[in-house]
Amino acid sequence: MTPDHPYLKGRGAQINVHNRFFAESVEMRDDFLNYCAAEGDNPDDNRTHFLEVFPKTIVNKVESPDVGMAWSMNTYQGCEHGCIYCYARNSHEYWGYSAGLDFERKILVKKNAATLLEEKLRSRNWQAENIVLSGNTDCYQPAEKKFRITRQCLEVFLKYKHPVGIITKNALITRDLDILSELAKDNLIGVSVSITSTSEKTRALLEPRTATIKKRLETVRILSENGIPVNVMLAPIIPGINSHEILPLAKAAADAGALSIGHTVVRLNGAIGEIFSDWIQKAMPDRADKVLNQIKACHGGNLNDSRWGERMRGEGEFATMIKSQMALARRKFFAGRVFPELNKSLFSQYKDGQWSLF
């Protein structure tokens, strides 16, 4: 890095890459930066901006066979957590922004999400199906502390006794323990907590604005002790960065009370390949080439693999080694533990305000 281009602490991406849907691009040139420095201006204040949007629908059908969910919903677009590897970065381009820094600094807030969810659940043809919060971006990212949209949606799920799943890496989920506990009484909730490393140094580089590893393991323990089933996602596994941590991560998850574990192998699809490559040359220059080459070895020589059935697990020696370690971890730490199927039987009684009971 140079004095004119300092490493942006607290952010994952270090650049804004070109939006593939735009014919024109914006470049931060050195002569412009020099002019700003001479004038005492700050060309980039690095602040997060929250922008309200008004979607017409909130529940999305998931077509991919690689993802263990049929329906998802996202209360926010963009994510301040800033995870450098996040596959959701590409979706920000559909909103007219960059998958790089814009994804972390321009957060789109869906304030009408709970209303749209209730409309969907009350629609004539809707039957109970698992809906997962955070299919794309984390529903408990820092914005939730202010806007409380995820909590509003959980209140709707509880009102209609509808099953819901949550994926998060933020300890803020424990704020809503009252609602989650009520859902758990009828087996209507399942939570996946993402834990990528046992090292705080690694976590801070990969996922700069997420909860600490200690807080995440504490979250797993709190949820489990309150009867809320928890799965831990060791995801993504990145060769050369956290691939050596599978067994200690699995043990820590089991000790905290998790019922199961899952994993994915990192894939750098779309703009993420450029964003990640730029980041690792700046954050981990001593191992950058090794990591990138090992990622390619998991995807047929490419940073990305879009083939269904292969893209999330990878292939080759590194991917096989990861799969074997995951199998060993399950046998060693999770024998006899089962993550339950969520209850779909109650929703029909509550869909129309319980009129069907009379």
C-alpha cells in the first residue's frame, strides 16, 4: 500500500470494482487524490449510508439445488459486515452499485418487509414452507440494531405459527431471544451460525464488522440452552487460510451445543474474484499466490465454478481433504445429534386469524 491508498481498516473490500451492467466506470486517479490532499478535502469518508427502498415482494423462490432452502427473504441488501468472500456482493450490481466497497457502505433498508411478509403468508395459495432469513445478506448485520426490521418479521412468523430459518454471524440475534424461544416451543425455528476461524486476527481480516469468534460461540451456547436448534456453518473453507481449522472449529461448535455442522468451499464468482485477489495481495501478501492457486485447484483451475452440484463443494485433492475432515468431525463430535425438521402443521390453523378452528 502507498500513503495515497491506505488499507481501509474495518472494511473487507479495498476497491470499488466496475459494475458489469454499466457502460461507464469511475476511476479514483492519483492526480485527483493529490488535488484533494492539497485542498484539504477528503475524497472518501468511508462512512456507511442507509438508503430506504420499497420492494413489491419480499419472499423469493430459491432455484439452486446446492442451497438447502426453498424460500428466502432479505430484510437488507448490501451488508456492513464486509466479508471479503461473500457471494452476495454480486447482487449489489443489480441495484446500480459496485460489488466492492459499495456493498459494505450503501445498505438498502426494506422498512416494509414485515408488511410484505404478512401479505405473502396470507395469500390464498401460500402453504407453509421453510423461509430462511439471510439467504443473501445477514438479517442481523449492524443496521438491524437501529431499524429492527428482522424482529418485526419474526413477530409475523410467530403470529402465524410459520416455520422460519435464520443464518447469521452476529450475536445481535440474542436480542430477540424472547420471540425465538416462543417459536422454538412449537419447533418453528432453526438457526445457522457462521463461524469461519478460531483466530481473531483471521476473523478481523476476513469479516471485519462481524461479531468476534468468542461472541459467536457464546451465541451458539445461549440459543442451544434456550431450546433453539443451532447448526454451525464452517463456511467458507478457504484453502491456505482456514482449511487447517476444521476439527478445532467443529469441536468448539459441539462444545457450545450445536446439533450439526455444514461447510462450503470458497468460490469467487463474478466480481468477487477481482475483489478478493486485490484484498489478499494487500492483507496477506506473503501467502496470496498460494491461496489463490489452491482455490483454483478446487475449481478446475478457476477462481469460480458455476456448475450446480460442484460449485459449493469443489473438486480435486484439496476439496477431497476438506470433505474427509468434515466427515471425521461429524463422527467425532456430533454422533447422535440431529438437527430437527421444522413444523409446518400449525400454519393453516392461524393463516386466517384462526377462523378455521370454528
